[in-house]
Amino acid sequence: MRDGYYLSSYLTIPGLHRLAMVSYRHDNNVSLWHKEGSEIKLLGHWEFERLSGLKHHRTPFLGMEDLRRFVNGLIGAFGVSLDDMNEVWGTPGLATTDDYHFVAEYPDISFHSVAHLYSAMLLDSETFFEGDILGLAVDGGPDRLLDQRYKRFWFTGAVSRRGVVETFPVASPGLLYSTAKNRFKMREGTLMALATATTATGQCDRESILDKFEFTGLAALENAPLALDEIVSEVRATSTVDPDFTEEESFVSAVMKEVQAVSVMSMERNIDTALEKFRLDPAGTHLALAGGYALNCPTNSHLMAKYGFRGLLAPPCVDDGGQAVGIGLAAFHKKSEGRRFSFRFPGAYLGRSDNGLDGALAEFEEFVADVSDLDYDTAVRDILAEPVAWFDGRSEIGPRALGNRSLIGDPTSRAAKDALNQFKLREWWRPVAPVVLEDHLEKWFEDSRPSPYMLETFTIREDRRSRIPAVAHLDYSARVQSLNAEQNPRLHALLTAFHGHTGVPMLCNTSLNDKGEPIIDTIREAINFCLRRRISVGYFNGRRVAFRNFDSYPADGPYPRTTEPFTEITESRAQAVHAELNPHGLPELYLHVLFLDLSLSEKFDLRVEEEAAAAFEAVDSRLRADPSLRQAAERSMRRAEQRFTKFGPDALLNLELGAVRQITGA
């Protein structure tokens, strides 16, 4: 491979796909790499939801020129453009080569899952090339843009011995959680929190459910709802009620306790099978986890404790927001042809920076009472009085705030937890996570180890529990982020100052965002949030800003983000795209059906009259043969349009998977 710049991307195809409401991927993202000799560096990683404000961003660009302009705006921070890339990987139409992936090498396993594996297994090249790793990629299902079809196995395990990788199929509990999300109309994180918030319990036959239902491939789409039905039915007959919660909250909590238990058992079965098959010693093996289910901190910590793995490998962007990282690392491994290279994941702070505080202060001048330089003693007094906004440097990547776009509070105060939940419009029972000085981790948490990306839970030591009520779950566990000075010097200094004042080496840390909104990315977005939520003080890149005149602030929603390339489409532009790519006028409903069925759409060039006519007839014959297909396609388009353009919790619902499956014939 040549030295220089490379770009990996996980984006949706632009053009007619936008007008036809078709997207194969959510959590769109790109990564910029640099190679010099044998050394690989990850320079930046950008998740589009932070930029657009569209949660789990999946909205395509209307044109390739829009996509290129947008990406150039991101990587331009490093003085480069797409024209400077040696190669671009990951997104058809943008990619410059097709020899970077493992689609052909693994005919029965989704490449989506393989990319997840690499995002975790290759976090540290020394560990990868020198040791043993057991990797599990577990989420709710793959995209199929590169595979061009649903492969037999959706979820992948792997064993890497000194850089030699062997894959095998595994089961994923991810679809159980996404099914529960749809049924109970709560996000997965809320469901996990509710499970541990109450004393309500219920029982189901966990072994029987795992024996009866398969969760390795396409059949999981049908099996997950059936399995949840059984869990719900059995728990309903045995459940108890926590008097501090409603009957419905208690019931959902009891169900989710069983869902969690079944999920953990599923992961244990994956590991038991792999340990026996590959004769691995956990004590000498790192466990690598990726995929959305790897956000399940209690599972991660349970597996580490039960099996005694040597260490945990997982990026902060374990969900699909890290696909570009995995695509890039897989490409470097494949294209290096077995030759060793050097790479170490640089940490979570890889997103955009915003140095425009002066401009933001001018815009919000009426609402700014005072501006001064950061003084840590003053910051501690501010935090002890009420939570503050904390905005610093480049944004962290992944779905969890790791200290650069955060709300910071006093962990010794239940009132601070209540205030944080009120600011974010969250349920009263939601705990908040602690960010902890790494050197003090073991003194406060049992069986703990460094957890820089908030991907594990540890139990608070008994003699410390009364000191930090704001971060404790019902079982006295906490979802911990550990921190040292090298990772984040300014936040480390704040923690050190708080420890000096209070004797407590941690702070409450929750994400700086509104309900249903991605984590805030710019100073203006943060100030808008502070003024709407009446947060008195914010810290921005080392400066303290005190706010005033809250009653006069006119905005009642999030500060606008960069939505124009995605949501604001003029009729003239839409007509121009149709004229170029669909000159023979296939209706958008027909395009929706055609593009969702990749095996069908690849057969036709809609710019050619004869092929456009053949495509129309192929779709029309299916619609005539199955009248319900038209209704399914209309439902699918409506749901996709909502996901493409809407903000807030309503945009979090899953796609019409049943309709998609009917259209694709899967």
C-alpha cells in the first residue's frame, strides 16, 4: 500500500434513493486515516447524526456532489480533500476500489458483522499480532449494501491467533432488545435502566427460550417477537410490583430483567462454544466486543468476571457508528497481505472541534452575564451548587458522552441526579454515570479495571455507597468511565480539584443533549440548551460563561444543525435528479420497491428506455400478483420519510421490517 491518506465510509447511496425513501444503513459515518511506512493512524471519525441532528442518521444525500462537498468539509480540517485520498472504501459510488472488503471470502457471513469485529479486534496491533483474541459482533442485524443480499449468518464471532483470523457464526440477543423497544416504546438504554431501577421480578424458562428460538440469521426477525411473546406471557403470570413504580413500569422492568438474563445466557453459549472449539484459555485471551449489543455494560462486565479474560477490547463507537472504523481496519489488514503494521486506537476524541466561542457569545450577548477564564476551584463550587455544561476540544465518538460534550454534576447529591434528569426530560429513576479518576477506581469499585469508554459496570464498594447516591443503581452498580491525565487533561484536572475539595474522585457525567436529540456538537447548540434548561454556568474550551435572562430566551427547541443537504429538497432539484437518473419516469413507489430488492435493482440501468420499461414491468407484475405488497411499500415509505426528516423520540422507531422483508422477498 502507498503511504498517504485513506478514507473509509459507511454511508447511504445518494440520488434516487433519497427521493424513493430507501436507505440501507443507519448511523452513517466516515473515518480519515494516514499511512506512513508500517504505521497507521486514525486522524478523525465523524458520525453524521452529530452534524445533522437526525438521530441514528440514515438520510441519503440528494446528489453525489452534495456528499463529496459534505465529506470534504469534514476532512478539510486536516488540509485534505477526497482528491488527496489514495483510496476510498465502504460506500458504492464513492469508493475508488473494490478489493478492500471480505464479501467473497466469507460467502455465508455478513461483511457488516466482520467490520464490527475488526473495529474491536484491531484496536491495538500489538495485541492483535502477538496474542489471542476472541471476538463477538452482536447487534440487531446487518446492512446488505456490499453483500448485495442477506447472507445465511448475520452475526459473527472470530478467533485471532497472532493476526490469523478464523470466523464462525454466533447468536445475537440484539433483536430481542430492539423488539422490546418497539413493543414498549422505549429505547434500549431506557429499558436496561428500568430493569435495574425496580425490585419487580418475574420468571420465564430461559433455557427453553434459547433452545427453541434461533438468533443467528434472518430467521431472528420472526423469532425475536415470538421469544418476547413467551417471555412476556410467563412473566405476566409470575410478576411482582414495586410500590414506588406503576404497575406497567414494574411489569416492563420484570420483563426486561428476564430479557437481560436470556441475553446473557445467549452470550455465554457463544463463548462456551468458542472456548471449547478453539481450545482457548480465557486468562491468556482478550475478549473483543462490537455491535450495538456491546453497549450492554452489565453483560460486558459479567462476561469478563465469569471467564476471567485477559482484557476487554471495544471501541467507544461499538454500534454502527463505528462501521467506518471497522471497514478501514479490515481493509488495512487485508491489503497488507499478512504483513504486520502498527496501529493503536487514539482514544475517543476524534470528532469536530469548535473554537468559535467569541462568535457564539456575540450571538447570545443578551443572555451572557459574565465570561472568565477557567478556575478549577470556582468550577468545583459551581458544580456543588448545581450541574454545569462542559464543552471542550474535539467531540467524543460513540453514543455516550465521555467528557467533552457533557453535563457535569455532584455525585454526592441526589438533587444533582434529579436536576440532570430534569434537564434532559428523563424519567426520575434514571441513574447517571460517574467519570472517575483512574488511580482511584479500585478504592471505590469492586473488581474494577480501566473502562475509558463507559462500557462496563462495577459495583460500588459497600463502605462508599452512601457517599455517591447520584450514580448508584438499585444493585449499587454504576456504569463507569475511568479517566487519566493523558486521555483528557482538562477534565482530569477538574476531577482532581473536585477530589481535593470533597474527597470524592468522580463526577456525574451525562450527555449534553435534549430528549431524542444526538449529543450536541457545537458551542451554539450547547448555549441554546443551557438557556432553554436554565443552566446557570457552562464551561467552553477553558472559559467560564455565566448566563442570565432565561425568561426572555425565545427558542423552545434545539439549535438548528446542518440539515440542508438532507431534509431541504426543492422541487426543481428533485426534478433534476429524476431527469438525470430516472428520465423515463418510474414512480417513486416503484423505485422504492426496486431499490430495496438489491438483486432486482442491479439488473437495470434506468437511464436506458428499454431497461427502465423492464424494471417497471418487473415491479408492476409483483404489485399485481400481491395486492398487499403495495400497502407494505407505502407503509415502508412513510416510515422511512419520518426517519429521514424528523427530530426527537418519534424518529427512533424501527423501520417497517415486515414490509421490507415482504418487498425483498427475504
